[in-house]
Amino acid sequence: MATQSTGTVQKPINIRKWVEDHREDFRPPVGNKYLYRGEDFFVMVIGGPNARNDFHKTASEEYFFQLEGDICVQTIEDGQIVNHLIQEGETFFIPPNVPHAPQRPPGTVGVVVERNRPPGENEHQQFYCPDCHELVWDEEFDCGDIVEHFRDSMEAFWADPERSTCSHCGTRVGKPGPVERIEVGEEVTIIRSGASHS
Ligand SMILES: [Fe+2]
């Protein structure tokens, strides 16, 4: 039996041309723009630089496709911060419940696909110590509230010495400067402007 279709079918989009046409939207302070907003999932195009050191932990998956330039996606795996270099043309997948923090240098553009969260589902904003990788702060939100409160919650964390000091090694997790570039040697290193820690 045929199921009733919902929504209209759009014409295909040439992603390179679309990026050119919306180039201004990928610059700070906006940084991102929706490509599709479906019932099940949404697709965003996101530019750099960003300036944040919070990790996001959700019960859903996340898919990356890097269109222009190289970024670093930090994840927490086995209690350690892992820096994944995602180069132009590469694709990356984050399973559910893996804390992650994309670090985007200026001039980079990438696609991110995420599932729409059902009401009542919670998600976390977390901060990890850059020195010993210990969890420093965990804020749990209802996903319905997270968009509105995300920025406030970050600012509150950075401003509060008690919250933002690692209880394990005493390192303060401060407000980061924008990502300047990603350095690739034996390790992948995030270089920020005006900040001492990545
Ligand atoms: Fe620490």
C-alpha cells in the first residue's frame, strides 16, 4: 500500500554554488546556515572560525562532510581528548553519546547532518581539562531548551572560577579565542588567537 507523501520535493542543489551564494552566512558571528530542515533530520553548512571549548554529548548520531579546508573534531574516547583531523573532502561519523567539539579555522566550510531530537530527550554540554582530560563540568539540558541556553551556559562556565577549574590538576578552562589554524605534526594541534590553551 502506498503511503501518503508529505512535503514537496525540491530541485537538486549544487552545493558548491550554494556555498558561493551564501558565503557571508558562514562568517562569524552567524557561522552556519540550514541546507535542509526535515522531519527526521536536518542538514547544516557551517563555516569557521569558531571560538568554543565546550563538548556536546547527545543520544543521537552526527555526520560530517568537509567541503572546504581542514578542521579538527575533538572527541572524548576512553577518558582522553582525541583530536581528529578532518581534511577537505573527508567524511566523519560520530556515534551517539560520544562527547565532541568541532574546531573550525577561518575560511573552512563543512556539512553537518543531525537528527531532530524528540521532546523530553536530554543532552549535555561538557567541558574537559586540556591538560589532564578530566571532566570539569557537565550541564544537562532538555534538547528543547539547549539552543536558547547554550551560549549563556558557556559564558556562565567561563566566568566562574569554581566551575571552570579542574579539580584534578587545577588547570582553569578559560574562554577560548577563535581557532586560527590546525597544525599537523606528530599530533594534531589547535592554534587559537589570544589564548594559551587548546
Ligand atoms: Fe586537569
